[in-house]
Amino acid sequence: MRNVFLFIRRYFNFLFFLTLEIISLIMLFRYNKFHEAAFASVAGEFTGRIDQKYNNIEYYFKLKGTNEDLVKENLRLRQLLKENYESPVQRNHLFYDTILDDSVKKIQRFLYLEAKVVGSAVSTQTNYLTLHRGSNQQIHPNMGVVGPSGIVGRIISVSQNFSVVMSMLNRHFTVIVKLKNTGERGKVEWDGVSPDYVLLKDIPKSAPLNKGDSILTSETSTLFPPGVLVGTVHEIIEDPSSGFYTARLKTATNFYNIQYVYVTENTQYDEQKALEDSVKKKLNE
Amino acid sequence: MSDLLKNIIRFALFILVQVFVLNQVPPLHRFVVPYLYYLFILWLPFTLPRVWLSFISFLFGLTLDYFMNTPGLHAAACTLIAYIRPFTINLLISQDGSDKNYPSPSVTSMGFAPYGTYVLILTLFHHGLLIFLEWMSFGSFLFFIGKLLATTGVSLLLIFLTELLFFRKEPFRTNTA
């Protein structure tokens, strides 16, 4: 026993170093579980508050760009107003079956909550944004985040007043997308090369794809409302050996100056997830 | 100003500069990430016990991690350089007891070439571990080597500029007189 103590005393520095190193690696590789459980709320509040102080100054310098984005968004939404369109003369009216109440009533599937971006980064391989809205303001993990001009990311952790978004410019982020014209589905990832471009994959070559095509979020995505702009095709990377396109997309969102975002809540997320998981469980049995 | 107070201020300043200045710089290339914050560990006094050195560095790395949402990544790299720091200093410092006469590692206390080597070795170890951990989850070998070299170059440049801009007066203290 004495020798054990002597050994520990002799190599205390090295053992202490090993312990710290192991603690940090455990934190790194078990990011979500450990992070959620231990420090997310306290540390999130603290760093969020400092981010917010910094953003108070930074925001002033980006007002112009923010304003332009909002005007463009308003313009796009105004174009969609019912009053702008003239309906053709209709002789055949549609009648709804009044016995089935629910067929007329529409259920809102996605709710929008506005949030201020207080912290953001584009320079690393795993970029995150901080929002000034947290669990006290109805934010919880696994909500989608869209900006005035396109999608931004997903919520991965929350504290009381702040939340952290994994941005589209993160090597772990994927989103299911579709072509605007023909509806073929694929996925979008980031390859870490440039914050202006993301990669589009898994679209079959049977579909027409041209430079400048819009890529939207798909109906199968559980996080984002369908039809939100993800990006436009900047260049198609030639690969004759594959039956699928690989293309570089220009992101719709400008991650350098984003200041306001909308957090989208899928009201049927839990239900859908539970159903899909139960199928997986049944297959495994 | 006492050493303790000075280092507490440096702790906060280095974190803030790294998070709100250097990380906000628009990226030139994916290999170029400006890292300067670990200079805090390089500047810690000679007399600090090794256990405290490790612990402070771990805490320092972890603080940056919480700002960047990567718990453990920078903490691991900082702990590593804190552990190898005493060995590097022992190898490089002149044997006439500079580490007793001067408070902390600098060009004045160690000389230009040894101090430069000291910075280079710790920078390589710090970036090496940092980029190695990143490389494990994604990336190719070219990514590892390219990023290591580019980031080390940028860091050395930043440290050189910092040393010129914020020249530290190192008082010569001796107990022989």
C-alpha cells in the first residue's frame, strides 16, 4: 500500500495531467449527453450574456444589411398576398363535405418564434450561433431555425434565456432537400471549405439540374417547413462514375451578417419521431 | 500590480480577444484559423507549481470551449502544452539560473532564439492535438498537414506581433546581492 502512495506522489504531475486530459476527451466525445447534463444551463447563460453585450455594439454596424434582408423578405411575402391575384371565373364551385369537420379545418403544423442572434462564428469547422431566446421562452432542442432569406440550422442546446444553434456551416449538419421544379430529393451538407457554399448530394442524374436552380427544404424534413430556400446551384461537380449529382450551392442565408432568425416548431415532431422509432424497434426485434 | 491580478486580467483579455476579435475575422481559407489565446499559458510565471499550471490551463481551455461550443477540445490542447512546458523550458533556458532571476518566459529572460523555439514547440503541440482531434471526426491527411502548417504560421506571426506591441518589461531580480 505504501508503495502505491509513493508511486502516486512520485508521478503526481503526470497522473494529474492524464486525469485532466481524459476528462476533456470524455467531454469532447460524449458532447451531447455530458454537455446537456452538466453545464449547458449555467455556462450557456454566462457566455450568452457576454455574447449579448458584444452584439449590442456589433448589431449597430450591421443594421443596414439586416434592414435590406427584412425588406426583401417583406417583398417576397407581399407578392404572395391573396389580393394580388385575380381568380378566374368559376362555374364549378368546390363543395366541402360538411360531415367531415376536419377536412376544412387546417391544422397549423409549424409555429414560428422570432429570435435575435447574439453570437455567431463562421471560421471553424463546427460553427454555432447563439440566440437570445431559451427554455423560458418556449425553445427546446430539435427545432429548426430559418432566417429572412433561407434556412440557418437547428437548435441543439438551450439554457433559460439563450439557445445554441448548430448552423448549416457545421460538419455534423445535414438537411433533406428537394429540387424546386421536379421535386427530386437529396441532402445538403457542408464540406468545411468555404462559408459561402454547401454541398448538394444524392440527387439522381435523371433529374434536370442546371446552374442557378433553387434548392428547397423537403416535405420529409421534420425540422423545417417545406419549401424554404436552402441555396441556389453555383456549380455542378462532374463525376461520370456516379449516378448522382454533386453540386456546390450558394447558401441563401448570409452567415456573416445574420441578425434575426425565426425558430420553427413542428407541432407533430414528437408524434412522428415516436412512430418512426417504434418501427425501427420492431425491425430490430 | 501583483502577478495574480495581472494574470487574472490576461485570462479574461485573451479569451475575449480570441472569441470576439480573432474568431470574427472572415476566414481567408479553411486552413487558416488565427489562434493566439494560448499565449496566456506561455506567459505564466516560472515559479508556478506544475499542478497549478496544469489546472489553470485546463480551466482556461475550458472557458474558451464554452464560448465556442466545443467542450473539451481546447481544454485538451491547453492541458497538453501546460504539461510539456516545464520540460521545454528546462531544455532551452541557459543554465545560469535565468528562471530564478526573471519572473516569466520572454525574449529578455531566455534570449530570442530559445524563446522562439519554445514558442514554436508549444504551438506545434497545441495545434497538433487540436487539429488531430478535428481530423478524427472529419477530414483527410492533407487537411491535417495543411491546416497544421498554415495555422502554426499564422499563430507565430500573431505572437510575434503581440510581443512587439506589448513588450513586457522583465525586471532582473537576484538574491546574490
